Amino acid sequence: MKIEEDVALSRFTTLGTGGPARAFARPETLEELQDALRFAHERGLHVATIGLGSNLLVSDHGFDGLALKLAGVLAQSHVQGDLLVAGGGAPNAVSLHRARAAGLGGFEFACAIPGTAGGGVWMNAGAYGGDWAGILERALIVDAGGASWRTTTELGLRYRHSDLRHGQIVAQVEFRLRPRAPDEIKEVVAGLQAQRKAAQPTNKRTFGSVFKNPPHELSAGRMLEACGLKGHRIGGAQISPRHANFIENADGASSADAIALMAEARRRARDEYGVELQHEVEFLGGLQLPPLSR
Ligand SMILES: Cc1cc2nc3c(=O)[nH]c(=O)nc-3n(C[C@H](O)[C@H](O)[C@H](O)COP(=O)(O)OP(=O)(O)OC[C@H]3O[C@@H](n4cnc5c(N)ncnc54)[C@H](O)[C@@H]3O)c2cc1C
């Protein structure tokens, strides 16, 4: 396995921003993953895994550590009985295809989530009333100390949260599904995708929801829309004119532009609704939002 230097992470994020990783590797097997972790451990490097970068904002200055992109068997999926077995780096679209071909339902909601099995565990991804916690049987977590299988409870899965930390890699995930006719799955998926297309900027470069929904009658999107922020632009980034909880790379955006927009959105939500929005997108490379001034 090759360890590369200074690889631009903007290539691996759906927003298309982010500076270089000091070291970068694509482990294709469990053994290679463990080699990569050993390499990082010996050099005192932080480790972070990148899935499809669909929920990730990387600093323009990059990540001063080892970034891993799972490949080979760690990015494939197959069906075993009523289990969908997915490598941590397996794209949800491929896993859904495998499940449908085998006549297994329960993963349809993931058609709306353009990430990987491992990225989904990291933040308990979910949509349309389904989430990872609802179907996950167990996940294989690998870190510098070894490998262990963990259940939903042991992973601490709750609304858009797990207890995982960088350096803990989801190498494999088992989902328990149930029999469902492939045609029925196809129909449900088509319906969900149509709903998505009608409500969200699906053909733009975004990283999905910017903020978690607050405990408030308004969702984050509706609140930011009511603050008049739809279409608001800083540098090359703009709040989606279609859905205010999305930031689009309108034209050569940087991660700093996205952070500045997020800071402005938080300030407005706090001033107008007294709500402190929490970001759903994951930060890498030391990014931080400025504190809300009193
Ligand atoms: C158009 C659009 C719509 C979206 N809709 C939804 C939605 O409806 N519901 C929803 O929940 N999300 C949604 N998202 C966000 C995103 O797709 C999910 O959060 C997804 O689960 C992220 O997976 P990923 O593989 O892209 O992870 P990344 O974005 O690459 O990484 C996210 C975090 O997970 C960690 N990570 C990734 N893979 C691993 C691994 N194997 N082991 C350990 N850590 C890992 C990363 O280090 C990072 O901290 C949407 C995104 C877009 C662009």
C-alpha cells in the first residue's frame, strides 16, 4: 500500500473544498488498514477516515495527519442470508443495489444519503424515518489497539451522533434486513428520490444538512429561511436558494467561505429565535466556528 504525501482533499469532498492531507493511503484489506494505523502510530500522526466526503468540511489549510480512504474489500458489499455486509467504505448506492437484487428491504431510506456505510455509522445517518441505528446489527471498529465488533448501544448511536472518534475506523458493517420484493423496493426508492429532488438542491455541490434540527417548532432550514438567508452569499459559497439548511459551492468556494456563512446563519438564528444551532457537518483540520457573542 502506497502512502502518498500532500494529497488535495478537495478531490474527496462533495463541496469540493479542503487543503492537502500530510499523508494519504487507500487500504484495501484489514491487514493494510492495520499497517496504515501502525505507520501513523509510529510517527505520532492523527488519523481520519474519509468516506464519500458528503458530510465533511476540511480546512483550506488541510489535515496535518494521515487521511484514509477505504478501498478494495473494505469498500465492497454483499448479502449473506438476511444480512447486508458492507465494507466501511462501501457506497450506500451500491449496498442498496445489492439489497434490492437479493430481495431485502429496510435500507431504502439510504437512497437519500450519498455516503458510505462507515460514514453512516459515524453520525447515525438517517432519512425518512429510518436510520443506521434501526438496522445495524454490529460494526467492526479498528484502531491502533486492534479490532472489535460493536453493537448500536456500544457505538452510542443517537440522533446524528455516535461516540466514535478519529482514529477509530469502521471497517465493516452488518445490517439486518427483511425480505421485500425488488419491484416494491424500486418503487419506494423512486418515490423518496422524487421527494428529495423537489425539496433539496440535489444537483449542486453541497455537504448535506449544515445544522442539526434544533428542539424548536421550526426546523433549521425553515428558521434560516425565515431569517431571510436563502441565496445569501459569502465569497464563492451561498445558502441554497432552494433549501436554507444547505450551503452550495456556487463558484470557487473555500471552506473559509462556508464557515463564514455558517457563522452568519448561527448569529441570525440566535438573534431572531434565541436558538444556538449546532453544526451537523463534520469538521476536519482544526476548523471551528467563532463563538456567538453575547
Ligand atoms: C445532497 C446530500 C443529501 C444528504 N442527505 C442526508 C440525509 O438525508 N441524512 C443524513 O443523515 N445525511 C445526509 N447527508 C450527509 C451525508 O451523506 C451523510 O452524513 C453520510 O452518512 C456521510 O457519509 P460519508 O461516507 O460521505 O462520510 P464523510 O462525509 O466522508 O465523513 C463524515 C464523518 O464520518 C467519518 N467517517 C467516514 N467514514 C468513516 C469510516 N469508515 N470509519 C470511521 N469514520 C468514518 C469521517 O471521518 C467524518 O468525520 C447528505 C449529503 C448530501 C451531499
